[in-house]
Amino acid sequence: MIKVENLKKRFGKTVALDDVSFEAMKGEIFGLLGPNGAGKTTAIKLLCGLLKADSGTITLDGRTNPRLVEVRMSLGMVPQALAIYEELSGRENLQFFGRMYGLKGQYLKKRVKDCLELAGLSERSRERAGNYSGGMKRRLNMVCSFLHEPPILLLDEPTVGVDPQSRNLIFETIENMKRQGRTIIYTTHYMEEAQRLCDRVAILDHGRIMDIDSVENLITRHGGPSHIEAELEEKLTEPDKIRRLIDENIRFEETKIKFQTTKPLEALAKLNKSGVRFSSLKIQTANLEDVFLKLTGRRLRD
Amino acid sequence: MKKILFLALKDLRILFSDKGNIFFVFGFPALFALFFGFVFAGSDSQPSGMKIALVDQDKSEFSSSYISLLDSSEALRVVPMGRDEAIDSVRTGKLFAAVILKNGFGNEFETMFTKDESRIEIASDPSRKMESQYLQGLLAKAQFQAMAEKFTDRDWMRNNIGDWRNEVANANDIDEKQSGLFLGFFDAFDRLLKDVNDENFQTHFDGDMMNFATTDISREREGPVTSFQITFPQAMIWGILGCAVTFAISIVQERTKGTFERLQLGPIGRAHILGGKGTACFITCVFVVCFLYIGAKLIFKLPIRNLPLFILAAVCVILCFVGLMMFICTLGRTEQSAGGAGWAMLMVMTMLGGGMVPLVFMPSWLRSLSHISPVKWSIFALEAGVWRNLSFVEMIKPLALLLAIGATAFMFGISMLRRQDK
């Protein structure tokens, strides 16, 4: 559906993207995770043809020129900035952008109504967008790109500066779009968002892709073991048996055990099967933050 | 084309949603036209001539009659005062000039023409030479009028003829033949004045020194009939300037907010987006011109000499400023910087072009410099339709200049925008 090969882009002496390649399948949410300045927005702008790459190719649904009208009609881009007209109402914004995509008549009316419902703005659709809360503006900003029902969605940090309630509504909308079979490229610097939404994630730093895989595989590969701390109902009588079963480095402290493993669920199942009973359990698993730290030597929010 | 119209309608909707924009585009130009129209027109109850100080040191019958002649002129407002006060009033700028009638001003007829010693002195502001020259003309006119009144006094004439006769008879530098001719003329003129009866004297010596035949012809006026014919074209320019800057800022705003990019993502090109902006600017300018024209026509009965020419001029002026709008939007990357730079540029153009001070009051070098200002050509073109009554051929040059300036600015603006977006 979307194929990017050896993409390079420079702004003067600054390398924004350096030999970036990835592929997003139909119906997949593909995440670009990286800190500010990693090159996420540049990648999105290149994908939708707002910028021209210095080298490399972009293939969208088999077509290599994103400036073609047919390609643009198949794209919906949610920009990071609030690209709406605050002087117009929510409804007028949608009507205007709909007309720009050639929508008209009953179909335009239906799409405007659907998008207002999707954004939870139906009741305040006639109010000036300038009077909306930050979250409402974000939601309107997002649905303006869904009006023409594009099969490919490019979302550039769509949750920046929104309240948790609006964030959840945006997540639900994106998940709904995925269920409809749309291909979604989602950029973010929030690892929680990438973990929740994305099927696969590319870790981007200084314009380079450090690794691409599913969240689980990335954590397995780069996140390190999970730390497990368990309080047992009674002291173990055969600790050596448990050592052999789980890990030689397992530590016993009266009724407490501590160990590290890359497969925490498997280890806990084994313990349970061998008759160990837990009164409390604490599992600290690795996350994308750890992956990023391992791959780049710094934290996502550094 | 439909999409360009949708874009333009959106911009008009946004423009009219802001009361501030409405005031600057429509209200301010209308107020400008009204205010300066009334200022230039003056008031019926107040004299509007040049106010000058008059110092009468002569205190003669002739000086009194001279002063009353000056005072009766519509072009002057005479304020009698002492010499020191008069000089001080000019020095402090309260009055533009002081006229001093020295001792002996009315004693002798020759004093009016002698080069030896001036009996009339003008003290004026050196920076206002044009008005000073105008004042000298008014003073000379009054002097001749006073002299003409003297010729109606038979005794005064005979006394002076006697004096002139004695001067010629006693002069050593005139040869005998010439002297005889003058003396013969003076004797004959004196006899005529002595013998002519009162009726004939009044008929032939009273009144104008020269006999003019007058015919009443309904003449064609060359200049404007009312001051509003000057202020309304200027007001239209202010309205059009307001539109140009407002829409230039709106382009910058679209770029900073991201709506420009969002529009570019759609199945329309940059040309559509900028075309929509230009169309909206053009439509608003047309509204402004129509609004001011209708207001001027209904309220002030503003006469428009040549309506088709006025419409043609207005269209060319608007196209010129739509082009300039595209250039102004590239002058800054934020609304503030583009707006500031745009107004600064247009202010200079307006000052040079006579949008603030009429060109006639500018020094000649500044008037030459004004040729580079599109505001000058715009005002000229609009005035051509309102009161100058030029022919179409005479209008080709200003209209072509306006279109050329607009097209150049438009192309330059688009190329700058393209470069900035790379």
C-alpha cells in the first residue's frame, strides 16, 4: 500500500531524512516514533507531496507521484498544526474542505454530518471554531481530513496538547478507521500511543530509522528482560528446583522471590504449575522508552 | 473556476466576520472622504482666504482705500495690527505673511512705480514661496484698482498733470522736441479735464480703465466642482489599500496556521488557492468602490464626468493592487511582519503618490519622484473619470502603467512564495 525506499531529504546542511525505507500494509497502523526533530513531519510531508525528496522513491497504492490528483484524492493528512478556520463554524469548515475535494449535494451533507458525529461536535456545529476547546479543535482538525473517505491516512501527532477525554475519542476514531480497512501512518513522540495504536513501529532518530517491527518484537529485541518481584504465601522448601526451572540467578528473601526474564508470562506459568502460590506480584516489563534508550542512547523526551 | 469561487467566498465570509476588518475596508475610507471633503470645502459662514497681517504706517486716504480693497478680496483675510506684532505672528507661524504700508505709500502717484524706495513691504514665511508669489499678485491687483479709483477724481488728475508738466518743463535730460510733445499733450489733457461736462466725464473716465465686452457663456469647468471629487478617489485608494493589506495578511495567516498546506493537499493547485485569494481581494475592492460611489452619489450628489472611464480606471486600479497584495504577502513570514512591512510600503507609495498631501503642494523633485508610485497613477486614473474628463487615448498610459505594476508584483510575489515554500 505504502512503500518508501531510500528516502533522503536535506534542508541546507541539516539532514532531515537519511536513507529511510519502510512499508505499510493495507489496513495497518504504522507508527513513526521519535523525539521532536527526528524527521517525522518531514516524512509525512514527503509522503503527501508537500515536499520533494532529494532522492529515493515513494509508492502509494502503486503510484509513485504523490502530486497526482488521483493520489491526492486517496490521501487524508491530519497536520500537526490546527489547520482550520477559526472564524468559521465547525460545519462551515467541513463544508468548505469538502467542496475543495469536489464533494457536493446530499453526499457532502451526509459526510459533514458523519464527520461532526465522529468528532463529537454535532451539538456545537454552528459555533465558531475559535470558541471550541483545544480538544474540540483537534478533533475537527482530524475529521476535516476524513471527509473524502481516503484509503490512506497520514496523521502527524494528532493528539498534541489535548485532554485525556479528547485523546481517547481520537484513539477510538483511529481504531475505527483501521477497522474500515484504511492504511494509517501515525507519527508520535508518545510511546504509550504507539504501543496502544500501532501494529508496527519505526524508531526514528536524527532522520534515520533505527529499527522497525511490532511493538512486542521491538521490546523483546531491545527492551531487555522484565523484572519480577513476587510475595509467596509460604516459604519455598525446594529453592534449587525453582532455580533450575526459572533462572540460576533467582534470589530468595524469606517468602519473597526476585528474578529477571524476557518471557515473564511463561515463567510465572511455570512457577504456578510447580505449586508456587503468590500473595502479591509485581512485574516491571520493558517498554518502547527502553527500546529507544537502547537504540539511541537517550530518552524519547530528552 | 468553481473551486476558486468557493475559496473566494470563504475569504469574504472570514473578512466580514471581523468588525475591525469591515471598519478599515469600508468605514475608514468613507470617513476619510467625508472629513477631508468638508475640510477642503470649508464652511459657508467662515472666510477661507489667506490670513495676513496688515500694518498701515501711512494712514493716508489712499492706504485706507487700498486696505479696504484687499479686505474685500475673497482670497485674503486681512488682520490689522502693529508692525512688531505682525512680524511676531509670522515668525511664530500664526499668520503666513505681514504686509506693511510704509509712510508715503499714498502721497505720491510715482511711489507706486519707483524703484528707488519701496513703500510696501511683505514679510513672509520663506518656506511658502508659492503662497508669497500669489500674495504679491493680489497686492498688485489691489494697487491697480486703487489707482483706477484715483483717475475718477478730476481735481486730483489736474493737480498731478500740473506736477508732471512742471517736471517735464524743468527736466534737462529731455530734448526740446520731445519736451514740446509732452507739454502739448499735458495741456490738451488738462483742457479736456477742465472743459468736459460732468456727464461725459462720468461716462468716459469712471469705471473700468479698459472697456471689456462681456458675453455670458456656460463654460466648461476644468477642475473639480466639489471637493468631494478629490477626496472620494483618495478614499477609494485607501479602501483598496486596506483590502490589499488585509488579504496579504490572510495569505500569511493561512501559511502560518497550516490551512495553506491543507488546501495544497487537496486536488487543487497553488494557482487555485492564490487565484481564490486574488478573486476575493478583487471582489472586496469592487464592494469598496461601489459603496463609496453610491454613498457619494446619494449623499453628496457627486458628479462623475465619465462613468465608463471611471469604471475602467477602477478595474485597472484594483487589478494593480491585487498584484501588489501578492507581493506584500511575501514581505514577512508572520502576520505582524507582513502587515507592518506592507503598510510601510503602501504608506510611502501613498505619501509619494498624493494620497495624503495633494501633489500640487509638493516640491517639484518630489512630484517627479511620485511617478514611481502606483498610488499617483491610481488617483490620476480615478480622477480622470470623476472630473478630469480625459479621453480614452490619454488614459492609456496611466492604465497600462497600473496593469504593468500589478502584473509584475503578482508574478514576483508568486515566484517568491514558491521559493519560500521549498
